[in-house]
Amino acid sequence: MATVPALLNPPFLPSKPPNTQMALYYTKPIPTLPFSLTHSFPRLQRRLVIRSSTAINVSLKENLGSLKKRVTDFTSLNYWIVKDYYRLVESVNALESKIQKLSDDQLSAKTVEFRRRLRQGETLAEIQAEAFAVVREAATRKLGMRHFDVQIIGGAVLHDGSIAEMKTGEGKTLVSTLAAYLNALTGEGVHVVTVNDYLAQRDAEWMGRVHRFLGLSVGLIQKGMASKERRSNYRCDITYTNNSELGFDYLRDNLAGNSEQLVMRWPKPFHFAIVDEVDSVLIDEGRNPLLISGEASKDAARYPVAAKVAELLIRGIHYSVELKDNSVELTEEGILLAEMALETKDLWDENDPWARFVMNALKAKEFYRRDVQYIVRNGKALIINELTGRVEEKRRWSDGIHQAVEAKEGLKIQADSVVVAQITYQSLFKLYPKLSGMTGTAKTEEKEFLKMFQVPVIEVPTNLPNIRKDLPIQAFASARGKWEYVRQEVEYMFKQGRPVLVGTTSVENSEYLSDLLKEWRIPHNVLNARPKYATREAEIVAQAGRKHAITISTNMAGRGTDIILGGNPKMLAKEIIENRVLPFLTQEALNAEIDHEIFSQKVLSEIKVGSISSALLAKTALMAKYVGKGEGKSWTYQEAKLIVSDSVEMSHSMDAKELQQLANDQSEMYPLGPTISLAYLSVLKDCEVHCFNEGSEVKRLGGLHVIGTSLHESRRIDNQLRGRAGRQGDPGSTRFMVSLQDEMFQKFNFDTEWAVRLISKITNDETIPIEGDAIVNQLLSLQINAEKYFFGIRKSLVEFDEVLEVQRKHVYNLRQLILTGDDESCSQHVFQYMQAVVDEIVFGNADPLKHPRSWNLSKLLKEFITIGGRLLHEPFVGISEEAFLKSLLQLHESSSINISNFHLPNMPKPPNAFRGIRRKSSSLKRWLAICSDDLTKNGSYRTTTNLLRKYLGDFLIASYLDVILESGYDDAYIKEIERTVLLKTLDYFWRDHLVNMNRLSSAVNVRSFGHRNPLEEYKIDGCRFFISMLSATRRLTVETLLQYWSSPTESQELFVS
């Protein structure tokens, strides 16, 4: 095992005795040197022996590790799969010279050719190689980026419906264009799903240039878009969106009141999806279902009272907590004190329920910390996504938790909510017939992907070897010691000139470290969920790879970002343009509230622009000044930034000659846009030179150094942070530093006392790190235990959600049939409901195995009349149970029956509503369905029961048709009413069903004490609930429609809700 590297013991750090860490590396006695040397230089003797032994051990380990890796690679299935993909690569490369000879028009015309060939019967597999070659050439021309061979493999993996694991910086975004283009040729739509709006917009603008050049339409879904705009973008060949917008659009479409409100491509909204950072979306985010809520109870006043009670209760005396699953339990003393404070005899009193509010207040007090789980902005508590570090403004915690947090912070309490629609990401993406994904870390979770989605993970080789150095994890006894050592390492790297990215797990930790660095006058940038930092995310990341750049970030920098050594020339050029132009376009103050950022900019090398660029910048500034003042135009800061962004985007789609021509054509109108674009192109060239030179210098210094300040709950998230360094064969290094006081170890109640005792035996200095295999392996095993725990939660969530998934699919399919079907299908739904309601009444009171004398005929007749109200009361008011029984017996003895004009002997005849071939055909189909179904038991009176079903069903439907005819309304209005009632009743009962299912999922866990399987219990009761829900839906729909048409004066009250 290697000792602490020399780079971590610089001369300005406090001296560390070389023997303080050795106790962990060796258990055997150290061999002695000759007496004189040992006697004279005992410390030198120990140092020489240990270092020489360590060097040998390291060399042996590296050689054995390298040999083992080569053998493993050769024998793995992944190796042979990738090798097979190289046949496609050879085909694409063989076509390259031919495709290069095509003009721009001929190249874009290939899309029309491919679509024609598909219509003529060719498959995607047959045109794949040529399509990939076309996309490669289009990317070369429009982006200046040519797909590497390994990127062709990545595209093929995506097209085959697999997950491509590609290391950071290998160009996953460019890879997606291959599979997206090929699958978009079918015209059924492709969704490219990212983790946030910023990446969706960036990719739609950036990669969209390739697709638009080839003649495909590109759409973008963003937060705040209107329905019309969303509908237009979903109908594009390729649509870029983020995972939450996609999920909520699906849920909102299934709450739509009419077909005009739908935004997705119904009836087939899903075809093929490419999910960026697929492990984050499907695994990490898998614990949080997407919910759409509606306002429910009006108990807002109880939350502040419960918050005050929670302040009185003391942890360990009045209640106990379980950090792992965020649960609290009141003790007897706690219950008594709470009841005394609230002046109630029972917290769980149904008439005056306080228990839920007190428990939520305690959870808000213990588990929901400001600047960790949420931030307060503009009088609102906004959730911070623990995995991405980003603020989610439209998301709220359910079950009263969010209201409890608002009460704790003294904010305005928003109304309690009830779930109206919900779905998990697992269930959402299972709706795609073909699913693929990209990420840098998925192989460790391949079993989970295979089990849940039947999607394999393929490791795509890197274009250049990865030479990043992952240094050993260092453990500290205390958090204070860890942070001090992080500060020391950042300071040392800063003095070397190497850029540093420090990853933290919360806003709180990032700002603690920032304050520590400020004390030592170490310039740095902070990137976390606070608005003043989050709005500058792109600029901060653009600078993060520059010499002397220090960046402290939450997980916001963990995914979707690419830190380029020397800086990102495109972002830096845009920043220069904004600095020169924005002051003339807007009077709003620029974002200058970050005082230490100005100091951090001073240590970065100045980008020198050439004379041509300076002249163009001056011209641009002058024109912006004239447009802003001379013409009296004024923009907000965001609008001004958008003008610059649009101009920069224009420079990507047009070359300098075209822009100059456009500027000349608009010379009389002061062409600000083309002028900004020309200045940007010139400045970009200067920035590219500067960034290349500075990047070369940073590489010589060792590249980006990444410091992780805590182990996450998953090794994948740690690996994502490591992946920021060493992109595309660049040098780099990573180091994780953990303390035994970190939240993960506390949260899972992991026993770390043994490690504290072990460290205290070695050293009393809390700033001295420990790197030994013994401690590190133990800590990693604790992390693996955390992974297993969360895997268990996800597995349970998926298993429970599979029950709801089947039910949701049935309800949503039914809903879309009602919403998008024609008028005739809507009427058929109503008739089916009426027959089903009649069937339930008949089967509830009649048994085909027994004589009709034993049937409950009076109850059957009463229930039937109740459904129709006054509509059925008059025809059946004089029918006695004896007359009903006599009619059934007479029917049973009949030898022949005229089914086309059937009614029970001596019973009221149905209204003559089945006139015309269509309605007679409908009646006959219902009779055939009755005869063929297996609802009626085989018995002596099976035929009698079926005929009774037909008679009552026909009577109900005919009465309904008759009263509609008498109403005098036109067909369009009638169908609108039917559709509205069908949808409203279905939504009403589905909403209640979701609440019941959520309660059931919590309640069934108690049944495990009775040695019953909670999942099986959930399936049984869930199925029973669902059947009852559908039955109630049908019954209320029928009753409402009959009441509506038979009581016109009361009709206005039916839809008030």
C-alpha cells in the first residue's frame, strides 16, 4: 500500500511524523538495520525500509492488477459484444469517402431517400450503416465534430435498445444523434430525455443543428411552456425534454377534460427514448414517484400549533427517531405532554385528530434541514434534489410534510394536498416499446436494469486510454479535521496552479468550506442551489478547468457537465461578449452580489483578444448603445441575455460570410444580431488559442484534481464525481476524504466506534488522514450496505408499483378511448356501463344454480328502480315479487324465444328505442356477449338468468335512449355530456383509489407481524379495491346520466365540482 503521496505533504503544511500512518499498513515486525545506523538514525531506518517495501508492493499490485484486467477484459461477454459492433464500424468507415463527396443538398436529401426505402419494406438495420455515415458527415460539417469509431459503437448500442456506459468526456451527447436520427426516420417520434431544462435546451440547440440540417424537425419541452407549444414540439421528429416534464405531461394528459388539451402523440405517445444519465433517472430518482396533487383538507391552522408542540418535545425522552427511514415514534411521556399541550384527551381521536400533525412536525424538525433538504426563497420552502443538488420549484412533499416544514420556518401554509395522479419513473419508461440510455456509471447496476427493464448495459471503450489517478480514500476521526485537511489540499493545489473541483453533499457543506477558504484568502467559485450561484452554472463550469480555478460544488457539477482543461472557449467567448454588450442593452444591475467571485477572477489569466476582435467588440458595443438609448428600447437583464444567446446561436448556423451579408442587408436597421455574431466568431478564435495554450500548461501540472468530501449512498455517484477528471485521455487525479462523523454513517447507525478507537491509537491529531486498507475497506463495505438498503427500497417500490401499474394502464387506456374516440364509441361505453350495472344487480340477488323462488327478487327490483329513479319508477311501480317470480318461471318453461323483440312475460315492455339496423345490431351484440361470457354459473337456470340480464339491460338502455330523444338536444351536445360524465366519474373514483392504495401500502406492512407477506396482501386487497372502484364508477356514471336527462331543472348542479 502506498504511503501518503508527496504532493499531499507540501512544505507549507504542518509536519507529519512519517510513522503515524504505518501501523495500518503492516502487521509484521519491521526488519532491523545494522546497529550503528539504527542507533544513530532510528527514524531514517524506519523510513527507508517502509518506503522500499511500499514501492515493491505498489509495483507488484500494479502489474498484477494490469494483468488481471487484461484477462478479465478478454474473457468478458462485453469484450465480444463490442468486437462484434466493429463490423458495423467498418461498414460506416467504408461509406465515409462516398458520403463526403455529396453536396449539402444531396446529404440532406438522404433523409427523404431513407424514408422512401423504409416505406418500400427495408428495415432500420438495413439502412443503419449508411444512416450513421450520413449523421457523421453532417456533424462534421455543422458542428466541426466527427464521430470516433467508439462513438459509432455507442450509437449502435443505443439503437439496439441497450444502455451505453461511456466515460466522462467521451461525447455521449454526440453519440445520441446517431440513434435519434435513425429511429426518427420512422416518423413515430424520438424522445431524448435529459436530467434538467438546461441540458435539454443546450442539446436541442447544439445537436439539433445536425438533425435540422438533415431535414428533421426538432422540438424542445421546457418548464412553463403553454399546451399549444408543447403539442407542437411533441409532434416533431425528435423532441428534447427532461424526465420530470415528460412524466408530468403524461399525467396531465390523463387528467385532460377534452382531446384539445392533450399535448403528446396519442394514441401512441411513446416510441423510442434515449435517456441521458439513465442510472440517475431510473435508479436514483426511482425512489420518488411523480405526483400531481389537488387541494384537499382545510387544516392549515393546525400545522403551526403542531410545530410549537414539536419544539417542546425532547428527542430521546419524548420521542425516538430512525434516521434510516425518516420515522419517529412518540414515547408515553411524549404522548402525555403533547395531549396536555393541545388540551386533548386522545391524539388519535377521529373527531379531533392531532397525531398526524404532531408526527409531521417532529419529522420536519429532525429530518428536514434548511440548506440541506430545502432552501427558503421568496417566502417559500423549495426542495433541493439530494441527487442533483438543484432546486425543484414545482415539487412539494406529500402527506403534510411540506406544510410542516412551512410551519417550522414560519412561512405561509399552503393548502394540504391529495394525490390526483401518480407514476414512478420505472413505470413511465416501461411504456416505451424501445428504451435506451447513456451514462458513465451503470455496469454495477446491470442486474437491476435487466430485472426492471430487460435492458443490458454495454461498456463502450474509450477513444484514448484513461490516465486519471484515483488516490486512496483518507479517513478522519472528526469532521473538523477533514475540512481542515481539505482546505490544506486545496491551498497546495492552488499554489501549484492546478484547477480543483471540490464535491460536497449539501448547500450547507459547500458554504462552510467556502467560508473556510475565504478566511485563508483562497479565491474560489461556489456552485449550489442558491439562485445567485445556480443561475451562473454554465459560466462557473466553463472556468472550472482553468489554471488556478477552485470550484466548490454540490452534486450540480456531478452530471451533464464537461470540465475542459484550460477553459471552455465557447462559454468564455460568450461571457466576453456579454460583459461588453449587456451594460448597453439593460439598465438592470448585473449579478454582482458575489463579492469573492470578483477576487477569484483576478487569479485567472486574462484572455487577450486580437485587434480585429477588439474592433468588432467596440463596434458591437457602440451599436448596442445606440439601439438601447438612441431608439429608446429597454430590456430586462434576462431579455438582454437572450438577445446575446440568440445571436451566438445564429453564429453556429451561419458562417462569417453569410453573417456579413446579413449585416449589410440590414444596415439601415442597425443589425445588432449579426454584428454580435461576427464579434463572437472572432473572439471565439482568440479564446480557442488561449484555452489550448492554458490547457497544455494545466496538463503539464497534472490536470484537474477532484476532491470528494464525503462518500455518497451509492458508489455510482462517487464515480460520477471522479469522472469529472481525466476526460478524453487528459491527466487528472481524484481523492475522497471522509470523516466518521459524516451523515451517511450516522444515518444508517453504522458502528464506527472501532475505527475511532483505532485512529486514536495511531494519532491524536484530528487533521492527520488514515489511508490503510483495513479502515478504507470497512468504510466501503458500509457504503455497499447502504446501496443494498436502497436497492431493497427500490425493489419494494417497483413490486408494489407493478400492482398499480396494471390498474393505471387500464384506467388511462379507458380514459383515452373515451377522450379520443368518436361519438359512437362514447355511446357504446355508456351502454356497456348500463349492462354491467344491471349484471351486478342480477348476480347480487340471483343464483343460476337455485330455483328463482330462492332469489331475492324484491331487492333486485328495488335496486334496479333506484338506478333509474323516476325514469324506471313508473313502469315498475305496480310489479310485485310474486308477479316477477311468475314471469321468470313462465320464461323458464318457454320452448322458443324471439330474441330480437324480447321481454319478460307479463312485465313492462322496453320503450321502442331499438329502431334502425345500427341499434338492433348493438342489442344483438350485447346478447351474444352475455351468452359467451363466463359470468353466469352453469346451472339449471343459467339461460333464465341471462335472459333476465338482457331484459333489464335492454329496458335501461331503451329508457335512456327514449328520454334523450324527448329532450330535443342535438347529438353533439348529448355526446359532449356523455363524455364529460364518463371522464369526471372515472377521475373522481381513480383519485380516491390512489389515496386508498397509498394508505394500503403503509398498512400492509403491519400484517408481516402475522406472518403474512405484505406484497401478497397488497395485491389481494389492491385488486379488490380496484374492482370496487370500477363498479362504483359505472354505477355513478349511469345514475348521473339518467338523472341529468330525466331532471333538466337539476342538470346545472351535476358538474359543479
